[in-house]
Amino acid sequence: MKLIKLIFISVLFLSLGGCEIDDNPNPNGSSIGGFNLNASKSELQTLVTGIEDLVRQDFGFYYDVTAIIGREYYFFTGSDPRYTGEVLGKADSQLDDAGFYGTRPYFGRYRAIKNANVLLDAVSNSQQITTAEANGYEGFAKTMQAHEYLLALNLQYENGIRIDVADPENLGPFVSYGPALASILALLDDAAGHLQAAGSTFPFRLSSAMAGFNTPASFLTFNKALAARVALYQGNKAEANKRLSDSFMDLNGNLNAGPARYYSIGGGDFANNLFRPLDQADAIIVHPSYITDLTPGDARAAKMVLRPSGSLSLDGLTGTHDVWVFKSLSDFVPYIRNEELILISAEANLGTDNAATISAINIIRNAHGIGDYSGGVSEADLMNEIMYQRRYSLFGEGHRWVDMRRWGRLNELPIDRPGDDVWVQFPRPVGE
């Protein structure tokens, strides 16, 4: 077992150190194994830690490509013209099914899913843990899998994704968008049942980024928060509200509260690769529409910093502000935040309890210094307000493109150059 553990760690470190922009042809293939033979808690801890590590791998690509297509920001870099070319649909360019910008965020999710399947297999074959402890491992693993499946589905949309990947030699079929959402919600519910039967403490440790969500009961509120997001994507407002009631949503709480991915600059660890220093030649540049459309006095302007050296241009695109969402190499990156949950509540109540919608909107508005909502009260008016609040509250966090698509409003995203395209989804990766 010690040898198997060392093999796993070496595979993990290879994934940490790899920086080549290429494709992984089989993220569900057999490269991790052996933990299924009466694993100890120490060995199971290695797998838990591996999941927390792998959810960070290639994740920066996910935020970048969704933000670029969603016209939240540009990525100006002289090292790869595809960010301002293919990803923005320049001229006659198309998204490449072998392009790193689609394959790496997709396969990164499946590496984490695979690691969770190894954990589930190991737990089912271990005689060194109690039934309650086994439920804790399973509730954690399945919740994390559901999160990763959802991100992969956000990229692929109607292309669908594989849900059944437990057997690398016998992968299940691709499942289209609606059924995939239903499968993800069912997985979250399965995980919730395990968490409810897991006792008062987990038999494993989570990183400090999971503080406040590191017991079965508190982790369950994270599970329910994800379920509310999925229900909203399904268009099931009543179900979204139901899940919110059991989540960590707090209308009077810290908007940034929530479970997160851990990053640090400690030796051998993984730094936050979404952080970029200000005023550089290679830069993440705020889309100009975010500057012009911002309400005067909105404190979310702090996410966009004017470049001291002046505007930056590349490939027929120009911007004046750097993105300033993550401010250090050690910043945690949330899976889901209280602010998003309050905004889900605003949208979920729209049409059935508009007073609750306005109340939720006002929480967000007042938190960012722009006072109570005073606009029209029709559903269309309130929906436009929700769109604005989600646009700025969740800026740079991977939501805008997904939101505009589910609202049927992709055609409202700005076109910066004649012939540019707003893509609906990524092509299925060539390795699939």
C-alpha cells in the first residue's frame, strides 16, 4: 500500500507541475489505483486531499474562457493569439476541438471526478472505517463530483457530458443538457443522504479554505447551495427556493461567506493562477462595457482598476482597466458564495413573491453602496435589475456567459469587431 500511495502522489505532483498547453486524451483512464484494498484512514486522507488539489487544476482556464466569451474581460497576451482570436470568434475562426482552452478546463474536471471515484471505491472496500465514517467520505466525494460535472456541462451545454465514468474501461454515454442537470441534482441528493448519516464529524481533514464547512452538517449546507444553483439552471424556481432554505444562505450575513478552493505560495503548494499583477503588458483587461454600464457610486468598481500606464490594445481590442477580483497568489477561490445565493433567491422568487425579490435585490445594492431599488416593478424590470446585480456581483467568477445563455440573451452580449461570434458552447473535446 505504501508503494501505491507513492505512485498516486507522483501522479498528483505531475499534474501540479505540468504547464504545457495540450490535450489529455483520456482523463478517465487507469492511472490511479490500489486504494481499494482495505484502505486506512491515512490513505483515504490522501485521496480526500487529492480531490481538493485536483479541483484547482486547470481551473483558471475555466474562468478565463467563460469570462472572455461572456464579454467580461479580454486576455491580452503575446504568447497565444487564440484568446483574442478563436475564443472571441474573430473573422472566420472557429473553436478547435483540440484547443487547450476547451480541453484543459473540461478534462481537469474529470480528473477530479476520477479521483473521487477512486475514493468511493476505496471506502466501499475498507474495513477500517465505521458506517458513519463511510457516509462522510461518500457525501464529500459525491458533492465534489456534482460540482465538477456541472462545470464540465457549463462548457459543453447541449453537447452533453458523460455522467457514468466509474469504470474507465466501460464509460457511459453522453447525456444531454437537461438530463445531465437532473443527474447532477440526483447525485447531490444522494450525497446529502450520506451526509445526514455521517455523524457529527468527518473522519478526514479539509483545507482551511473549507473552514465553516468541514463537518457533515455544515458541508451539507454547501451541498444544498449547489443544488439551488442546479435547480435555477433547470428553470425550477420552487425547487431552487426549497434548496436555498437548507443552504448556508444568510440574508444578513457576509456576502463572501462560502466554501472555497485552497491556494498558497507555500513550498510545494499551488498558487492562485487567477491572480495577475496590475499594469502589465500581459493582462486581463475589463471589457469596456463594464466600465460604461456601471452605476455611479457602485463599490464593485473596485474589481476594475484603471491602468496607470494607460490603455492597452491588442488585435483590434482596447481596454483601460485591469481585472482585480483575486488580489494575491494566496487568495482562496470560492465554489459558491452567500452573495450568489441571495441573488438566486431574488430570481427564484420573481413572479411569485416580488416583494422578496426586491428585498434580496436591496441587500445586494446596499452592500455595494447604491441604495434601495427604485425602478419599475414589472417582472421584466425586476429581471433586468437581477441581471445587472449578477453581472457585477459575480464578475469574473464564471457566471455571465452561462447566465446569458440560460436567459436566451446571448445575442445581447457586445460584439467588439465585425465578424466576431458569441459561442453557445465548446466543441466536444477531440479526446472524447
